Amino acid sequence: MATDIRNPRVAVPAPPDEAQWGRVTTPRTLLSRALSVPLILGFTVFLPLFVAVQPGDGQRDAAFWLQLLLTMYAGARLSAMVLTSRRKLLQGSFWLFVYMAMGVAPLAQAVLGRVPTPVVGPRYDLTTAIGLVLLGCAAFDVGVLLARHRPTGRAGGSQKEKRPVLAHRRRLQLLTALAFLCSAAFIVKLGGPAVFFSSRQEIIAGIEEAGVSNGDGQAGQALLRGFGTVPALLALLLYTRWLITSKYARRKVSVIVTWGGLALLNLVVNNPISNPRYWFLTVMFALLFTVFPVSAAMYRVALSMAVVVALLVFPFADRFRYDEKNYKPVETTSFLEPMALKDYDQIGMFANTITYSDSGPGHLYGRQLAGSVFFAVPRSVWAGKPKDTGVMIGEWMGTVNTNLSSPIWAELWVDFGSLGMGAGLLGMGYAAARVDRRYAKRATRRSPPGSLISVVVPLVAGYSFILLRGPLLQASGRIAIAALCLALVATFRDDKSARLR
């Protein structure tokens, strides 16, 4: 409350603080409250039960009922993320992934009795895997609750506000030059721009012909693709943020021309034809929330529509994975079948990981995590370097295609067991809640154009789909390259020579 200057005894409401978690009561907020009941019922009850009652050959046993419980739990949490007045990008992306990849899709598989990847172990390993996923989700929520109760620092006062991390103007120009150089080298190495509009199979063949994917090592391929795509995307995001928040940038011809060049560059190296669907999802998620940093309506629409896209579009979005000769479209009359035949194999692969561990190797106590952290070390130097967890399990299963997922639950469990998995998910929930809180305070119209958190959090939120799906080793390359790029441009200085105007 504030005081009326004309009458000090009269208190008037204080203006809404845009920086306080981005909460402002507007007609859109009231509308979202009106839609809350059908949304919650749709995600939590109607869609799971609609899938559950479809005809199929699946067993109605403990695994089925646990899967239904997991789907409804994730639906309730996703509904809470959609309806909140506080933009929670990291938590929202987590529950979106859980709801679709660990909830609705495996439930459809349980109903039909069909899976995209064989589950080789006994049925109780599948039941255990679903129960552990539920345990991990509960641990994530506990971490979120713990993040709400943190010390305020000084007695009777709040913590001193930390100085924001900004993008240094000249270093951003250096990153932009690096992006053009690395992407140009990537394009030339693969034989020109045309190959980027053919298929992912052609891209992989071009990388192999370039001699950077030697033997069973993937470090060279990861570095080539990472440096060819990540700096270009980060530079585009930073320039987009600059143009949206600065009148000076919109009047500067050099900034507009540079942004246009970066947009064309990303159209080549980061298009949906030559890149995996999850990476293109990262690109779109990051761009969307960089362009609309304070729009609660866009946040809600993005999460809600993502469910529709995951159900109806994503299973068919591998049209450009293969060339014309090797592409085999799925012919189906049921919307459940694509989810049972395509890429949603996370629950099944977790069950296979449990079976693999119980068959002899046991837990690996950080070995797989070490391989992900030191991904850049070539196998010629580190002879015992671990393989991707998905590849390791796939080879043990004897599958022809070893490009299999390994969700974060499986990655943590195979290294550290149930307690380690729970602790890891709890830490993820705590970190996600803290970062979401910081993002909501900083990603406002009044924040400076060079605010790095306004770009980094949308990027991490998009990339979290890749991290959650796994394997971690495959995801590590782009993380490390993005960290290097951010370290290059980051600064705490806010003087005229350093900041974006």
C-alpha cells in the first residue's frame, strides 16, 4: 500500500510490480481461472482415462495402474504449470516431458500391448521402473518445496540483490563472428547448404565422409555439429533480445543486418530437416520465450499446445530422418499406435536398464556420469571411456538400432541406485525452482537488453527435453559449447562501453 499525497491518511493500492514473479492480475488472468477446471480435468482425468479405455491387448496389472497414476499425477502438475501466474519455464518443460514421454505415450503402449523398443526383462522390472519414475517426480516436487524456504540472509531484511550478468557488446560481436566462421566451416565440410535441406541421413553420411566420426567415437561428430549450430543459435537469441528491448538497436542498421544474417544462417544449420526433432524443439522454445519474455498468455498457450503437438505431430515429424528410399511412413487409423511404435521408449528403456543392472553389472557408481562430463576425451586416449547408456543397454539387448533413449531417471539410477536417483531429482527440482524465480524477476521489460538470464533460461528449458530424454553423453557436447559461448560474452560491467544500448 502507498499513501495519497493529497491526504496522507488515505492508503491507496500500490502499482503492480512487474518484477515480482511477473504476477499481474489482468483480464487474461481472470480468463485462465475460468478455464482452469476444464483444463485440469482434461489433462488429469479425461485424456488419461480416454487412453486407458481404448481396446487393446495390454495387461491390466500393477504396471498398468501405476502407469495410469503416473499420467494423472503428471497431468495435475502440468495443469498447475499452465495455470500459474508465475512463468516457470524449467518446471513447465519438466512436467510437459513427463506427461507426454513418461505418461500418456507409455499408457497408450500399455493399453495396446505394443512398444517401440522391446522390454527384455520380467514384468516386475517394468513395474519397478514406473514406480521409480513416480518416486523421482515426487522428489522433484520436494525439491521445489524446499526452494521456497530459504534463508533471507540478514535479520529482518532480504538478501542484497546480486548484480545481473550481462552480454558484453564487443564480445557479442566476437561471438557473432565465431558463429559465422564455425557454421560456414560446418556447411563447407558437408558439401554446401543443399545437404542441410535433404535429410538427417545425408547429414550423417556427410559427417562420416568428412572423417570426423572415426570408429565408434562420437566426440568429433558432436564437436562439429555443436560448433556448427550452437554459437549461431546463441548469437541469434542475443540479437533478438537486443532488438526487442532496445529502440536504439531497432534504429541501428548494422544490428538489423547482423540479425538478418544470423537468421539466414540458422535457417540453414538449425532447420527441422537436418536436425533431430528434440533439437529443433529447443530452437523453437528458446526463440519463442526470447521474443515473448513477459507474456503469460504465450507461456500458457505454448505448454497447452505442446501437448497437442506431441500427440498429433511429433510421432510423424521424422519425415526427414531418412531419404526417399528408406523412409517408411506409419499407416494407422488410431492416434495411439504412433505413440506405441515411434520414439517414446523412455519407460521401457528404464526397465531394460534395471534388468541390465540386475543381470550382473550392478550400479556403476558415477562411471556413466564421468563419461558424459569428459565427453570430449577421445577413445584413443581413454580406452575404457563409457559408451552412451542407451547404446550400452542396446548392445546388451542385441538390438540392431542402438540409438536408444536413456531418461535421466535411468542415468541416475544406473550410477547411484534409488537413493541417488531420488537425490538427483530433488536437486533438479530445487535448482529449477530457484532459477525460475530468478528468471521471473529479471525477465521483464525493464531489464537491460543484454540480460543473459533472459536468453539462457528459455534455451535451457528447451534443451531440457534432450537432457531428460537422454542419453547424457549425447547431450553433453552442445552443453559444453554453449557454456563456452556464454562465458565469452558474459560480464558484470554495466558501463557505456560494455553494455548493449
